[in-house]
Amino acid sequence: MVWNDQVVLVTGGTGSFGRKFIEILIRDHGPRKVIVFSRDELKQHEMRTGGFDHPGLRFFIGDVRDRERLLRAMHGVTVVVHAAALKQVPACEYNPMEAVKTNVYGTSNVVEAALDAGVHKVMALSTDKAVNPVNLYGATKLAAEKLTIQSNAYAAGTATRYSCVRYGNVVGSRGSVVPVFLKQRETGRLTITDSRMTRFWLSLDQGVRFVISCIEGMHGGEVFVPKIPSMKVVELARVIAPNAAVDVVGIRPGEKLHEVLISEDEARNTLETEHMYLVKPPETLWERQLIYEGAPMPEGFRYSSDTNSAWLDAERIKRLVEPFEQEYAAGRIDA
């Protein structure tokens, strides 16, 4: 795949992932054009005046709930990265239909507009909360995954292909616990919901580079899952505020003790490579015989944050958090 021939549209392009993705893509891969598609004119203005002034960059105001606007924005686009979502678990629980409209109907609009516009590759971002979901956010992301993958059936006779990337918590992204802990540190008391809680973690830079590599290698229908370490939330609290008291306030509605990136049922259709797991597409639905490299998973395999073989120690946690300490101190991020 030659990036300098590509016109890339990023939904949710002003978000944490979108900004970092666009920064790295332009700097390291030189696409012909990048379109920032988002609904907030202020964030677009701040992005444009904050250093994102590349001549190949375009800012397009629109909402993924608006299919016609998406279709207009995708004119001439070859690659779509679908990162727009409502992702705050409490907000989704309190505003359920808003979550459905953005995460489910919005994804449906993206895949349909991409097919009608002749986009070649669509990569949707998903989350570990989509696996065996217990909250509405996870349920909407599961539906979004299924919509994306199964839309390959509609695209079988065209050049359009759809895949997903699924990963865990991104350190320091909007909604992350890191800015919350940094703010709470000022009071001398941090709150966690359960001292046993574990999560998958990766940096924003890692997530972006993984997505780029998966776009380059996708055939359509795959769910790509990176091999990433786990971390105990209580260890993160201790690294950020070693002298603060920690209050255990109890697990919240819709919250899991541990997260899962691949379930036992999915594992039967999953291959392992050096750096990732690949959930193979249901090829029979669109009659494409695809051959993937990788080792099949053993019966009963489950990729869970509490039984993960890779863990972050205090020193690695500290290195991950340091950039956000500086950003927080400078007033560029808040909780």
C-alpha cells in the first residue's frame, strides 16, 4: 500500500486518537490528503491553529449521524478510519438512545456511505468492552463491530473492504483515569472502584501505529487485536500519587472487574502471530478464500486482563504516565 496515493478521512478526527493518528500519518507516511471529519467547530479551529496546518489537511464539519454529509465528505476518499463514538460509560448509560444513534446508526452510516462513495478500505476502532458487554457502551460497540465486519457481504462485488481494530484502555486519552488521578492527587486522596481491578493498557502512539499497520495488511473482515500488557488500576494510582490515600468506593454499574479482548468462542476462529491476534472473517458469507499466517489458539483460550502473560511494572507505568504529567501541569489536559 502506497500512502502518498491515499486520501484518508478520519471520523472523530479531533479526538485523542484522531489527532495523534493524523499527526503520525502525515509526518511518517505522507498521504495525498487527510480529511478531519467531526462535529465540533471549536475543536477543529483549535486543531488548525495548534499546529495542524499541513497543506494536504482538510477540515470537514459533520456528524456520523448524517449519512448525506458523510457521503459528501467521502467523495474521492480511498481510506476511512472510523474513530467517532460516544465512549463515556456513565454518559452512555444515562443517554442510551444517544449512544445508539452515534455508535450504531453512525457506524451504519459510515459503512454505507463508504460503499456508495467507492472507498477502498474502512477501519473501525473498537474496544475490549465490546466483548461479552455488560454496559450499553460495550453493547453499541459490539453492534458496531458486527455492522462493520458483516458489511463485507454487501461489498463483495466492489473494491470496498471493512475491518476492525479492537484494543484496551489508552493511557491519557479523553475519559482515561490518568487525568482523574492527576487531579485527585492534589487533594491527597484517590478513589478506585475495586483493588483487584485490571485493565489492558497501551499508549496512544502504539495504538495509532497498530491501526496504520492493520490498514496496510487488511483484506476485509478481520478483527485485529494487539498483544498488549495488563496493569492493576491500584498500581497506577500508587505510581501517580505514592503518598496519597486510596479510597475503594465499590464497582460501578456497567463496570467489569477485568476486561476481555478475545472470548473463548472467538478463540476458535483466531490466529496468533508475534505481535497480534487475528480473528478471521466468516469467509463463507462473501465467498472469498483468504489464507492467513498464524497459529490457531488452543481450546478454551481467553485473552483476559487478569490472566495476561504481560504486565506493566511500576517503572513502565511511570514512563507511560510522564508525558501526561507534563501535559496536565501545563494545563493542556484536564479530568
